[in-house]
Amino acid sequence: MERVKKFLTIKRIIGIVVSLFVIVFAFQNWRPVTIDFIFFSIRCPLLVLILILFILGIAIGWLMKRKDVKTAAKARK
């Protein structure tokens, strides 16, 4: 029981709830959309775009947090 309490922190519970909302929202949007870049355009389902951007946001946030932790550790030395 103690391991469950350590695992289910407030941040993780909020992260799980937000992830579930994004997944439900994404699967309700199957329509194809056109994404226009400077020199080309791509047509893909909105579902794919939402999930890619969500995963990209998680990855960038995780990398920035790691950078902050490393910087803080160096500052303490």
C-alpha cells in the first residue's frame, strides 16, 4: 500500500487525467485536415496531429525539467 501512495502523487494523477482527456478528445476527431508549411502541405487525420503534438509537448516538458534539475545540481556544487 505504501508503494501505491508513493506512485500516485498529485502530479501523476493530474497527468493521467489530462492524458485520458486528450486521448478521448483526439479519438473524437477523425476528420482529415491539411497542414500547410512554407513550401509544402500535408493531409492527415486530426487525430494523428493531436496525438503527435501532445507527445511532443510531453517530451519537451520532460527534457526541460531534466535540464533544470541538472542546472540546479551544478549550482549547488
